[in-house]
Amino acid sequence: MFISRMPLNTARISAQQLVASPYRMHAAVEGAFPPGSIRDGEDGRILWRLDSLDQGHGLWLYVVSPEAPDFTHIIEQAGWPTHMEWESKDYGPLLSRIAVGQCWNFRLKANPVRVAWENNGKYSQMGDDRIVGKLQGHVSVHYQTEWLLKRCEKHGFTILPDDSGAPSMVVKQRHQERFGRGGKTVTLTTAVYEGRLQVTDADKFRHVLCHGLGRAKGFGCGLLTVAPIIHGTDGGHE
């Protein structure tokens, strides 16, 4: 597995058009790997995420993948073509040192959703069931937080408590993203989670780092990255 990143030049119109559509961004990321490359295998799959700095002064593309990517075409469209540079690192050393009890800073962009069991306050047997059984995005911080907390154990970690005993986690950059796909408009509810976690099951945690968490992985959701907890700083994510 590899973890890679490259900066995007959002001053360029072509970059703005690319990042505005998760569908286009998905195609661009897929294009970083030649035909025959492993895209979703036993060891992991292609995951990607756009990280926007809080100050609004930068945008980074992060990719985790079974094979190293070639971002040349993305740089030509959305980067700095005279500086054909990006970073790719072997993810193996980090994955191999994951152990129970470790604490990490984490960042995750996810698609927090629920299955709708009711429509207009009525169960499907009693009324219109066109919405029942469909996925609906959680839009409040409370339910978005609850969504992740319910999935921690399954993926081998727990959220550390803060000084007050509450989960040491913030939910931010909450959006409903709309983009075209196949002549239809797709609406995607997304949120960025940042905080501190502790590993409870090393194998499960390695799996989520390589396979992602939640839905909409092809559209920039599900990539969980971690960074060492350093006193006085959050460190850089790996």
C-alpha cells in the first residue's frame, strides 16, 4: 500500500472545476493508475480525500492505494505544471507498527447516512413508501457524531475522552455536495471528523486504514488518516 499527496492550485479555473465535482475527481484519481492496476484488492483499495486548510489557503489531494499513482495529468490540469512533484510513501512501515493501545490524532471525511424506515411520520405499510429503505444523510452535528461513535468498535478503535469526559472530536466542514452523474444530480452529505483515538484491535484498524470507513468511497469519502500525538501540535497526517 502507498499513501500519496499533492497540492492543488485552486487559482486555476480548471482546478476549480475539477474539485467542484467528486465524480470528475474520482475519474482523475482513477486515471492515476494504468489499466490492470489493483484498484480494490485484499490488501486495500483506492481511497482519496481533498483536505482544505481551515484558513482557506490550500487544498491537498490525499490518496491511499495498492500501487503508487502517477499524478502527472492532475498536475497539468489542477497543479503547477512547471513543478511536476508529488509525494508517495510506502504505507507498510506505518501499518506494521499499528498496535493495541496506541493513541493517534485522526482525520476522516465521511458520508454519514442512515436508512430511512419512515416517510412523513408513517411506516411504509401505512403510506407512501418511496422514501422508505433509502439512504438519507445525517445533517446535524449530534447525529453525525453519533454515526461515527457507533462504528468505532467495528473498526478497531475508540475515541479518546477529553478533560470533561466527552469524545475528543470535532465535526466540521459539513456540506451537502451536489454534482452531475449520468445525467442525474447526486446529493452527497459529507462531514470532516478530527480528534484523538485509541487502537483497540490492530487488525481491524489496519483494515479500515486501507479499505476506508462508510459509504461513497469513490467520491472522496472514507479515507481515515492518522498522525502522532505530539504535545503542543497535531503533527502531520500519514
